[in-house]
Amino acid sequence: MSSSPTPEMSAQRLGRLLRAPWFLAALMTLSCSADVVLLIQHGGTAPIAVPGAALLALLAVRGRRHPVVCSAAAAAVLVLSSAVIRIAGAAPPSVGLEAILATENLALMLLVLFAHRRLPPMKALPVTAGLVLACIGSVYLRGNMPSAGGQFVALGVLQLMLAVGTGTYVRGWQLSTASTPLRELLRRQWPMIAALSVLLFLDTGTAFEGTAETLVPLLGSLVLAALSVLTPLRPVEITLLGATGALCMGGAARVVGNWPTHAGLMDDVPVTAVAAGMLMMAYLVRYASRRRAVFGCSVLVGAVLVAAAVVPDSPFFWGRGSALDLLMLGGLLLVLAVGSGLYFRARDGERTRTVESAVEQAQQAERLALARELHDVVAHHVTGIVVQAQAAQMVAAQKPEAAVEAMERIAGSGTEALVAMRRLVASMRGAEPAGTSGATEQATTDLAADLTALAEGAGPKVSLRVELDQEVPQEVARSALRLVQESVTNAGKHAPDATEIQVVVRSPQEHVHIRVTDNGSGSRAAPAGGSGGYGLVGMRERIELLGGRFSAGPVPGAGWRVEAWLPLAERDAG
């Protein structure tokens, strides 16, 4: 069963690409070469900007390892180069930010990205502020202030957001070890955030003039965009907030007067607001129940129609433009949004059914394995005991010594049957589905000692930390030992490049917390001879049978982590 790449895997791939020296060197060389050709063609004293751009490119390549030093040096080089350009009276051409060369612009973005990727936020923010101030100061020094101030500010803010967001994304959102629904949502929603940022930049560049008539729709679009990103958390409630925002935008348009025309599908309506409304509609249909989705869609559509009707010179009241065309276009967008939500809803249902089917197959395979062991091992020993007991009864009167020998054989068979039965019970409570290992077979009542023996037998790359403040019941201890053994074995199978496997077993409050982490590449390699593929499914099922919680997945950056929480108190029989 194939699975789509997770955000963690995508971040790891992007991080490996950014860590590759050849990639950064090639990128900056191409950009610097293009700037050199452009400056030579421009002529005059423009080529005087080449040394500063080349030095910034070199600092950007080195910045992946030393972001603080290279960022400070880059800010100084940029200001110094701008002062030289100002003294020489040069006016170098640029692409993107006016007065700033493309190489300088790209170098600043990479340095901001590296700062937010490698540094904690309290250090990354001052580094970013220093680079931004150096860029603004360089624009003033070069004396080539852009004519379109709104576009210049919007492009700068967009580039800053992309650099900070990419750096934080590649870092893996490790601002805190605790995972919250909001952080998980933002980790999944980064493509939508990037797309809406680009649309907001386009709206700013086409209509922003610094007046109330242009500021209000952009602020409204920003609010709607933020709400659309958060819609999966509470679809109906956030959609109702979006409908309220649309009504407020219509009322604001009535107060401030007619807005400037925006480039896009609908006149006077920012593209960002249209896209945010479609996203809300799609998420609502995807995640909410049918009745709540119909209610939310109706409220949102009604709010949009009311807002469109109260806008000054509205085609619905004043005859400007074609109301029929706008209604048809709005209906098409509505169909696209609802259709997208239904499509992803169907995909979610299919994925859920696939996972449930895999779990059911794993459970069935485990039942069959237990049935085979019960028949082949336990029944064999019990049958032997019965036969030997019957024979002893028959010969006890004539050959007492033969009866004694039969009793010894019965005792041996009974011991073997008891061992097999314990193995079977252990497998039902969290051990291997078929067969067992030395670790669980030889488990004692001392979990710490068993874990120490397991770690010593697994090799030097396993580091163990045990903090058990409470007595652990035998069945919980066996499951904990089995989980650690399975996780260490999986790390050896699927992450052969791992140099360290950290095992932490603690008993805070009323649970036993188990965490096994390796520092492998993060991509699970196929072991020699193949794998059944049900290890994680089986572990999850056994942990949940004890009333615990289980999670497993890649670690942001690199590696794999398995965590489980097992309750110390026994569950109710019911």
C-alpha cells in the first residue's frame, strides 16, 4: 500500500537539498553571472556593484553553517556596497526589488531562511531585523527609490514571509516539543499559506495606494485568508466568522465609497477574498457533516450576496456591468469549491477504509498464528500428558518403576506446555504474534533489569534511560519490554545507517511512558528478505487493548520515533 509523502518527509527532502553545497553554489553562481551580464550591458559605472554582489553570494553559501556571522557580514557588505554605488553615482539595474540586485536579494532571502532553520526564534528574529534594515538603508543610499511604493513593500513582505516560512518549515516546527492541533494544522497548510500570500501580494500590487479605499479591502482579504487556513479546525464556526467578515467588507465598502478595480475574476472583489471563500467552502464540505455543511454553505453564500448588493454602484442595484455574468461566474466558483470538497471527502473515506482493512487483516493474521500455535504446541503437549497418564495407570500395579518414569515425562511435558501457554498469553498481551524471543520469554518481575539486559544484548548503539518511580504490573511490564524490543529490532532492520538508538522508559503519574528514537535518515529502508508490514499495526492494537496510546512516525529533521503510554491501573472488566 503506497502512501503520499508526509509534511515531515517533504521538509526532510527540502532540508537535504538546502544542505547540499553544490546546490547553493550553483544557484548563487547562476544568479551572480546573470547580474554581471546585466550590469555590463547597462554600461557606465554600473559594474562597480559586482564585487559586493559576489561577496554576498559567497556569504549566502557559507551562511548555511554560520548564519549569525554571515548575516552580520552580509548586512555590512550590503551597506558598504551601497555607499560605494552612491559615491560613484551608479544606477545599477535590478530585477524584483528596485535598486537591489537579484543576487543581493537572493542572498538576503537565503540568509533569513538559514537563520530561521538553525537558530532559535529569539536569535533568528534579531538577525532577520538586521538584514531588513540593511536592505532598506541600501535602497535609500542608492537613491533609487521605487515609484510604486505599495508594490515594493508588498514584494518585500512576501519575500520575507516566504524565507521565514520555508526556514521554519524545514526546521520541522520544533519551536516546542509539545504538539498542538494548531501547529499540526499549520504544518499541513503551508502550501495554502504560500498560495494565499502570493494572491495577497498581487492584490496589493494592483490596487494599493495607501488610502482607506484601498486599505480596507486588503485588510478584509487578509482576515478572510487567515480564517480559510484555520477552517479545518472548526469548519462551521470559522465559516460563520468568514460570512461575518464578508458582511463587514460590504459594509466598509458602503462607508468608504467605491473601491479600486482589482485584477481578477470579479471587479471590486480582491482575488484573495474570492480564493479564501472557495477554500472555506471546500473545507466545510470536506470535514463537516452533511447537514452542517449545507447550513454553513447557505450562510456563507447569503452573506456574500448581501455584501455584493450593498457595495456602491453594485450591478444588482445600479445596473453597472452584467449581474447575470457575475451570478454565473459565482455559481461556477461555488460548484468548483463544493466539488473539490466532495472529492477530498471521498478520498479521506477511502483512506480510512484502507487503514481499517489493513488493521483487520493484521488482526486476522494474528488470530491464525495464535490458533496454529495453540494447536501445534499446546495441544501436542497436553495430548502427550494424557497418553502418558493413561499408560502409567495401566502399568502402575505391575511395574511401579515404569509409572515413576511416566510421571517424570508427564512433569516435563507439563512444564513445556506451561512455557508454551505463557508464550501464547504474552503474545496476546503485546508480544510477537507468532513465536517469541529470548527477551520476553525470560522476562522477570524487574522491568528495569530486563530492559538493561535487552539494551546490553542489542549492541553499543542502544542508550537506555529508565526512570521508574512506581511498581509496574507484570502484564504492563511485559508489554513495555516487548514494545522496546520490537522498536529496537525495527530500527536495526529499517534504519541500518542509525548510529544511536535512544530508549527512554519513565513512569510519570499513572502511566508508563516509552519512547524509542533513532537518528537514521528518516526514510524506512526495506530489510533484507522483506517485511510483513504489520509491525506498527500489531503494536498499536496491543497497546490499545491495554487502554494505552501509541504513536510512531518520522522525527522532524531525521530519524524515527515510537512512543507509547501504558496505564498502570487495571482496566474495568466491562
